Amino acid sequence: MANDSEYGLASSVWTQDVGKALTVASRLQYGCTWINTHFMLVSEMPHGGLKRSGYGKDLSAYALEDYSAVRHVMAKL
């Protein structure tokens, strides 16, 4: 039911069972999932959504892909 959305920016799992929390988090289709907290961000981690919640991953090397275009040029001289 948690994945039954066209958006996927962020989610959180609240439980005392760490194993269950990690299992649920791995199945959630969200760009960021927190366990026993919400909206804790660090600049070292990429931030961005899945599905219709944004494009790309800000605050990381992955964001460079949004500003790059891979090209191939060949010449026989």
C-alpha cells in the first residue's frame, strides 16, 4: 500500500525491530527512506525522488549527469 502512489520523494519507517525496518525500507519505492526519524539530510548523500517526485539526485556526483551530455566523435584523418 505504501508504494501505491505515483510519487516517491521520501518515506519513513517507525519500529523497534531493526531487521524489519531494513526489510521494509528496501522494498519502499522512494528516493529517501528514514528509519525512526524523518527529514534528516546530510550533504554527503544524494537527495532526490523516484517516480513523479523530481528528476535526478541533488547534492551528489549523480547530479552532474543532469548537466552533462555524453558525446562520441570519431575521425579518420
